Amino acid sequence: MAFVIVGGGHAGGQAAASLRQAGYDGEIVVVGEEPHLPYQRPPLSKQYLAGEQGLDRVHLRAEQFYQTKGITLRRGIRAMGIDVAAHVVTLEDGEALRYEKLLLATGGRARALNVEGAGLGGVHLLRTIADVDAIKLELRPGKRLAIIGGGYIGLEAAAVAVRAGLSVTVLEVEDRILKRVVVAEMSSFYEQLHTEAGVVIRTGAHVVGFEGDGRVQAVCCADGALVPADVVIVGVGIVPNVELAADAGLDCSDGIVVDERCATSAPDVYAAGDCTNHPNPVLERRLRLESVPNAMEQSRVAAANMVGADKIYAAVPWFWSDQYDLKLQMVGFAADGDERVVRGDVAARRFAVFHLRAGALVAVDAVNSPREFMACRQLVGRKLDAGQLADPLVDLKTLL
């Protein structure tokens, strides 16, 4: 029997490599419904969309790696069912894969808008290589692009498109962009950044439909406004792919429920990545993370435990976003703080915002400030002096 991995994204690809690194020499089969090698998603809304990177740079590893390591990739095929008692995964072509251990790395799918006109030509989701390949064909100078959603994906795509000469409007249903992930001051900073670049941002914009004759011509908002659009990108989050697990009787609640060792409620079945709802002992709560670092580290932990280790996943969450020439790097969740300290020069677009709770560091948002970001990944949880944090002459590594 094999170790079977369902999912060909970051988590699935890393898990296969980690199993070999951990010394497992048995059969490994990775099942992915896309036709591609396991690949990274972050470049899709940035360098790949801009045409600055090709597929070879998006793939996690070259095809030769999997061949050399004896890892079988079943690409372009879906897993349709799991029999946890018989230890069998059934594929859409009827093949039954018997597994000794199973890892679910099913990720998530782009959330679609269930509104009139959502199926018109020119309305795109942005999640897969195929999605972006279709969008790239439409990004031509002078075209009008409407982006639904002012989160990371939407704003990264906006930065690429406005630089490519398109007229870009971002429609965000909340009262500020990035509301789910940053504090109000950071939202204002990024709104100004995009506005200065020529992007039009409309907040409080509730999209209720699309107009067009076979192809989109306008976005319809609840207040009656019509936003002209030749192309639309919908970036309103993802839905975790839990159906396979739920149908097999695994516990699911905003993701596939796992313990600190990435084990699900079924024997010999593990899960990792965007699809999991997991406990975080550092934050002292359960959560589901949509991030590459989470997918990579969870996969390493799951792989180790699949081969008999006793490893716990206890990482401080971190994220990043590239927009224009700015890199935003975040540790923890800013909303957990009750005090903010700023270091650096906001006007020069090189600064860090530290978030404290009861004097202890809980999060940092660093804009073009990699040294602060790296230090704070190790400082989270420590009580720190606000004056030292604010003073750029204080080397944060001395606070470790």
C-alpha cells in the first residue's frame, strides 16, 4: 500500500518531498485535479500575471525531482471518495488506490459570486494557472478592469493591471480595503498607494450583478451605480475544499478539523494547508489559515507524523503581499493588539507597525522593512519596551 496525497498545490508537493526527506522509501502517489506539476499560488496574482515569470518559476520543483525521488504524480484527475475503513481512495476514472496513510491537501477554490451575469464572458476568478492564463489574454492597455474585492489578491492584481496600462476600479464591500487583515491606518496607507498609481477604489460597494450581451460591459452595485468594465476579476476569498473529507465522515468545521499533529478524526488520515482547521498553541485558539508558510510547515509536520514521529505544529502565522515596489510582511494578527508602535518613515514607505497587548508583542506589519519582520518572528509573545521598538537605532535582535 502507498502513502497517498490528495492535492497538488503547495501543501501536497511539499508533503511528498518531506516524506522522502524523512526517510520514507515506500510508494508515494500525489493525486491532483489540475494538469500541472505541484505549483505555487502567490506568483499567480503578481509576477506570473505580469508575465515576469513563466511556469518553470511557478512550479515547486521540476518534473525530474519527482521522477528521481520515485514520486508518482496522477495529474488531471479528481479523487471522488474515501473509504476510511477499507483505506481506499477512489478516483474519477474508477481506480481504487489503497493507502497505508493518506494526506488531504485539497486546499480551497475561489469563491464565486452568485449574482446575475456571473457567467458572462470576461468575468474571471483568480485561483489557478488556468484562471490567470485566461486573464492575461484580456489585460490590454486601455481596457477597463473592475476588481471585486479589496484584499490581497485584488490589490496585487490591481497593481499589475494599472502598470500594464488598464483603467482599474476596485470594488470593496467593506468600508475599507484589507479590513480583514490590517488595522485602519494600514488600509489608508494602501488606499493612498493605489490611488496615487491611478487605481479607483470604491468602498461600501455591494455588487449585485453584471450587465452585458454575452460579454460583461458593466458591474451593477446595490446603490444603483453601474461601473463600466471590459474585464472583471472576482477576488472575494476562497472556500475550503472539505467535501471529500465530509462525505467520508471526517469532522469538518470551517475546514477539515485536525489536531496539533495534523491528524484528522479518521485513523491514518492527515490534512494540511488551506483546507484545515487546526489548533495553534501560540495563539491559544483554533483557526484556518490561507497562507503558504502554513501550508509548507503543516505539510512537514504531517509528513513527519505519517512516518512515525511525534511532531506538533506550533508556528506563529506570517504572511506577505507584493504590491508595486512594496513588500508587506506580517507576523501574527494586528487585531489581537491593543497598542500600536510605529518605527520608520511612513512617508518614505519604509516602516513597521508593532502591535502589543498588555505590553507583549502579538503582531507586526512591516513595509519594506525585512529586518524588523525577521526579528519579530522570534519576538512575538515577549514583553517589550515601546520606546525601544520605536527607536530605529535599537537593533531588535538585541531584544531577543
